[in-house]
Amino acid sequence: MPVCKGCEDEVEALVSVKIGGKSKKLCEDCADRAREESAVAEESEAVVQQMMGFKGRRG
């Protein structure tokens, strides 16, 4: 059986999730959690940039 890279448990199926430009094979629960964390990180970065008046492109 495949093993999830996030929780190290044996699972029925793995899903491939792209996080921070890297692709990871995780179980469905870990994949959902990783997607949420990624979305929150992007939103918080946008808020901080807006607060600081950043108008350039992210490089």
C-alpha cells in the first residue's frame, strides 16, 4: 500500500498536490490541509504587502 509523505500512514490512494512550486503525494486529509495552509499564506502575504504599500511584482 502507498504511504503518505505527510502523516506516514498507509493509505488506499495518494493525490498529487503542488505546494510552493513542489509536487507532493499526500493522502486526501493531508492534501486538504496543505491546500488550506497554502491559501492562508498567500492571503496573509497579500494583506501585509497591501499594508506596507508594496506596488511591485513578486519575484
